[in-house]
Amino acid sequence: MFGVIDKKSSQHVGNVKLGPIHWVHRKPTLGIMIGVKKLWGSGIGSEASRLAVEYGFYRLNLQRIDLGVFAEHESAVRCYQKIGAS
């Protein structure tokens, strides 16, 4: 789990996590929460998600990263599409 920090204010505004990690299959689940509503839609969630995915693939040598999202949550769907989820 990583804290998400706003670059402008240096304030902790949310969390992003990869886990639990199934080490045999090298597969976690991605989760993110941005708790400061005024930052929703600012791209901070996409950036945090992208950085977590890069960390998972390039530093932890993961093979796949799962996530779940409700289709009605359009902003979350767009966020995950931006980082390459299909």
C-alpha cells in the first residue's frame, strides 16, 4: 500500500495498493481511493494507478494485475482505460 500525495500541497489525499499478492501466480489486485473530493477528475488517480502498475511489473516482476470496477462508475472506468486496462 502506498500513500497518494498531492504535489501542490504535499497533503496525503488517498491510497493505492497492490494486494494481496499471490506470489505463486505473481498476481495482485489493484485498489485506489482518493479521499479529497476536490481532486477527483484531476488525474491524480490515474497517475497513482499508473505508477503502482509500473512498480508492480518492473520492480516486483508481477505477471498480471487484476482490478474490478462497476461499469456505472464512469470516471473510474476512464481512469483504468488511461493506464491500459482492458
